Amino acid sequence: MAGWGGFFVSLLNYKTEKYVIAENRKIGILFRLYQLAVLGYIIGWVFVVKKGYQEREEAIQTSVITKLKGVTLTNSSETGLHLWSSEDYVIPPNGEQVFFVVTNYIETPNQRLEFCAESYKVPDGRCQSDDDCPAGEAVIAGNGIKTGVCLNSTGTCEIHAWCPVEYSKRPTEPLLNEAENFTIYIKNFIRFPKFEFSKSNVLETSNDSYLKKCSFDRNYNPYCPIFRLGDLVSWTGNDFQEMATKGGSVGILIEWDCDLDKDASLCKPEYSFTRLDVNVNNSVTSGYNFRYARYYKNESGESYRDLYKVYGIRFDIMINGKVVVISATFTHRAVPEFKTRC
């Protein structure tokens, strides 16, 4: 019991610290340097560089709507005059974050399911005798099914396919060369749910004609979301007509770096543009193209189609962003989404 009694009595004792002053300049300098290092870390790194006094959020919620406008006329020796509007040259046409604009094409009209010669450019379709064309075998990377006959006139297998097969010579200049002057409307809404902060890249205005007249300018008109396609490509350091001939891929990056301790008007979108198809000097890997067909039926019910091999520019719109605010002073601040008409 005496042990427990001594313990409780010791709890009532008053203790003071004892300081020892060492009159040694080396130790004193080392001690002060240590203090300055800790203070410099807290002020310089934590507060100034990392802004540790602020809350931040990078979980950005975003929506992108695109719309292209422009009309051009092409005149092909195979198909004649053709008027191209956005319903024809934009794929898909419903305004997505990734879309493709046709700038050049090869058209093979009036294909029908018949028997014809395989293209000599397809290695598996070449032959010297009928034994090289086993019936029922598909031509690897070709256009149809082998019939068992080797056509001496072409040196290729006869195939059952959509005939005639594709004429594969690409025009040396883009047929839709006026696409350089087409415009794209990029409407981007962002929201940071933690702070209930939202904004748009479109100027808040009641002027209905604003979007019909404005054009994006990084310094003087950053809230106009209308871009000329030729400018988008030139900002990547490339020539539009050159890229339009065989196609390419362009990335559009929109970055939102917002500090809510400052006025919300300073939270502006920053745009950057880059060409994404690598090895642009390599004629094998650069460019962008694909095929699609339009199907029809004649009066007798027979099906036929027009085949298009289209070259063009694929646009990928990417959104990044973060928002910061002093956590102790943050109050509910939300910027309403801008309502626009186009």
C-alpha cells in the first residue's frame, strides 16, 4: 500500500525543466542551422511550393460537346461532283469527344456481289496455277473468297466478292482541301464536386450573335470556343494540306487550373495542341484512314454499294484540371454553368 500511496503523492509534485547553456560556437551554429532548416522546410516547401495550407481536388467531372460547320464541293473523275457538308465528312456526326473529319478519299462505286480478280497488291491473292487458289479459302488481307481458279490475265485468284475490288491509288492532294476553313465548336463543362464549383469554356453573354462571329484567340478571346481546323493543325507545327492528304491524329488538351482564393474569372481554360500519330516522317506508320460503305437496292431488289476508303484527321479532346482553396476560409462558392446558343 505504501507503494501506491507514494505513487499518488508523486502525482502532486511540480516539475520544472532545467536548461544547460553550452558556450560553444560550433554547437550554437549547428543548432541554429537546424532550426533554420526546419523553418525553411515548413515555410518554403510545405506552404510556398506545395501550398499545404490549401485543400485541392483533381477529381474533375467533365462533358464535351462538339459541332462542325463548313461545306465544300469535290469533283472526281470517277463519281463527278459531290457536295460535302458536316453530315458527310464528320464521323460520328453526333458531336463526341473523339471524332474524325474526312479530308481525302478513294471511292469505288457500284460494287456488286460477283466473281472478279483479286488485287495484285494482295500477296495471298497471287497465283501461278489453280492449285494456288483452293476453293472456299478466304484471301488473307484480301477482298473475298477464292473460287479455285487462277486468272492468267491478272496473275491473281478469282474471288467471290464485292466487285470490282477497290481502286487503291490515293489522290496526291486532298480532295476536301477546303476543310482547312471548316470550324469546330468545342463546348466544355467542368465540375469539381467536392467544392461544388462548375464552369464552362464559353463566355457568359446574352448576345445571341456572339458565337456566330467570334473566333478563338488565346490572348484576346479565350472564351470563344470556335476553332478553325487549319489553325488547330498549324498549332501542332504541321501543315494542314500535307496532313489532309494521308490523314493524321491531333490531340486537343484543355487544362483547368483553378485557385478559388482568387476571383472565379481567373479560372480560365488553357489549350494545347499536339500531333499524336508518331513517326510522322515514316510513310508506313503515319497517317489515318479506314473504310466504310453505303448500301443500296435497285428496282429488281439487287443489292449494291459504294465503298469509301477515307483519309482524314482524328481529333481527341482530353480534359485535365485541379482546384485549390484555403481550407479554413473556404465558403460555398459556385459559378453557374453558362448557357449558350449555337
